[in-house]
Amino acid sequence: MSTASSKPAGYDIDLGNACSRNAYAWAKKTFPNRAGQPGEPAQDLDGGFSNEICFGQERLGISSDGIGTKIEVAERVGRFDTLGYDLIAMVADDLIAGGFVPSNLSNIIDVNTLDYDVIDELMRGLHDAANFSRIAVTGGEIAELGNRIGGWPGARMNFNWCSTAVGALHPSLKSPLSGATAQAGHAVVSLRSPSFRSNGFSLARRTLQGLYGDNWHTAPYTGSDAAELGNTWGKYYWLRP
């Protein structure tokens, strides 16, 4: 298997897929623990980014994710109040794609050392995103892990942010949406993304570092929309709608 360093974005997609399949295989071995009981896992979305659990006749979706290396862009430009939108989007989108209505979210912030103002910005942004999405943030933890957490050395606080969301199956559906029932003539609906969300930042950062060096976030951006988005590459990637 090829090494991570040989891949354009700095990681090995094939190895990642293999590890995910292996991890899910172990997880599925726990499904019988709840067979016939509340919380029994269903198989309608087997292998997807969200899964279904049953509580009697109620069908709930559950999904976990994080915002990845986009955090480094926030660390470099010193802006943290929009990351909550990414945190919710990463899990809410997966639930919605399966036909679930996201309702609740729990999150964990792992930090090297605490900075009150950064935490306040993160949670204020999560609050704004939750209000926009009509989601209640009903659980969470802040864990101080010292040098186990790294990041851009000039940041006020290095951290990793992940969440788990749950939601109920939309009342118009009898079962979750999946490709299993796709037929010729069905319409495929997609939403255009004009820029990066929380995906693709490893490749973006690696490309910009190769072009502009370690301080790429301060390099001038001269695109036609520079006046609107900011005049550095860091602000361009951060503030893009």
C-alpha cells in the first residue's frame, strides 16, 4: 500500500477507506447488543455517513464528524465564529441526505490549553448556526489535552472539534433514503458549492504552502473579488460564502 507522503493532499485515501471499512466491521459486531431493544441499529443505510437506530416505531438517524484541518485556517487568520456552521453542516447534511430531520447535537472540543475568548467565539458561532438550523445543542465537553493537541504554532489555542447529531425520520417517509431504491427516471437533486466547506483543506493548504511558503495566509490575493473577500489568501479561503 502506498505511503501517505506520496499522495497529493498528504494522505492515503485508499488506506483511509480500508481503515474505515475495518472500523465499521468491528462496530457492526456490536449491533446484536441492542437486538430487539430500544436503540437497535437498522441496516437501511449500511456503510453510509449516517445510520439508523430504532426506538419502537420511531426511527432516528445518527451521524458523527468533525471540521478537520479547516481549523488551521481559523488559527492563522484569528477568526473562529464561523466554524460552528461547518460543525453542524458536517453532520446535519449527512442526516438530511438520509431523510432525517436533524434535531440535537453534542460536541467535544479537545484543546492544548484553554483560551476563554476562543471558546466563546466557537460557541457563539455554534449557537448562531444551531438557531439557523433549528437544532438544540444538548451535550458537550471541553478537554484539555496539553501537547497531545497540535496545530499552527502562532495560534492562541490549538484544538480539534467534533460532533454527533441525531434526528427523526421525516414523517413523509417510511424508510430512510438511500441508493437502494433508485430507479431509472428518478431525479437527482444537488446543491452547488461555490467554494470549500470543511472538505479539501489539506490539499488547499499544501498547494498554497508550495506556492507561497509557510506564511501563505499573509500572501496577497489579487482575484477580482479581493475587495469583498479580503486581500490575503487566508481571508479568501476563510470568508468565501
